[in-house]
Amino acid sequence: MLTKDSSDLKELIKDVVLQLKEEMLGSLVLRIEKVESKLFEKELENGKLAKEIEKLGKTVNEQKNENERLQKQIKSQGEINETKMNE
């Protein structure tokens, strides 16, 4: 029989509390692992996007340079044509 001061009752309560703690911590650990996994996936995705942004930035710069070159070429050709027309 269990009484208020029984050591068996105290041990039973300790065991129940310990088991509850372990179950709650286990659940919490699983949730943390899921969040960490999602965070890792997002970091990978961000890394890929950063590389793509860098690549697109280089492409834009190359295109700007090409446009400038073509504009100079057009201007130069226009000046040549104007000179020929004035002759």
C-alpha cells in the first residue's frame, strides 16, 4: 500500500516526471532537427541563388560592354559616312 510518505510513491512520481521530461525533450529535439534541416536546405538554395545572381551580373556587365562597343562603332561609322557625304 502506498502512503503519503512512502518512498515507493516518491520513486514512482520521480519516474513519471523523468519519463515525461524525456518524452517532451524527444519531441522538442525532433522539431529542432526538422527546423535545422529546413534551414540547411534554405542555405543551400541561397548559395545557389547567390551564384546565379553573380553569373547574371557578369552577363549584364558583358552585355553593357558589348552595347557600348556597338554604339561607338555606330557613331564611328556615322562619322565616316558623314565625311564621305561631305566630300
